[in-house]
Amino acid sequence: MTDQTPKALDGKEFNQLISNMLTEDYGELTLEQFCTAMDAVHQESPEIKLCIRVKVDKGQMVAYGPDGRPLQNNTLRLGAAEISIQQWSET
């Protein structure tokens, strides 16, 4: 196998790569192949840009998501990630 992204591998090469990664004996998977695969997965991950607007209404912070709707409990869920917006005061 040459250094390729997973998309460039044919089905047999991709299955072999995954099979090698799942075995207890990593001897068939070289460090270079492993690093190439992990780098490719990282490069193909989508970039996430997020804009959260916050305002204080009657002393309470209200956070709004990218769609303009208030976030329930000031928490935004993105897939498995949960982002909580909290207000604090330095007094």
C-alpha cells in the first residue's frame, strides 16, 4: 500500500488497512501506514465554525445558536459534543 487517503484506496486496500488496525498484532501495519491513515482521517474531518450570540435579559444570560433560536439550558449539541455557555461575574 502506498501513502494514500482512505478515499483513494480501493475496497480491498481499505478493508486490509482497517483489518490490520483492529488486530491485536500491529506487526502488519507499519508506523508509516498508521500515521498516514490517521493523518488522512484528520484532514478529511470537516472544519466547524460556530457563532453563538449571548445577551443579558433581566439579569439572565440567554445564548442563541447559529439558527438564531435560544439554546435550551444555554447548551449547544454538535454530534457527540456538548458545548455549555455559562455566565460568571468577578465579584
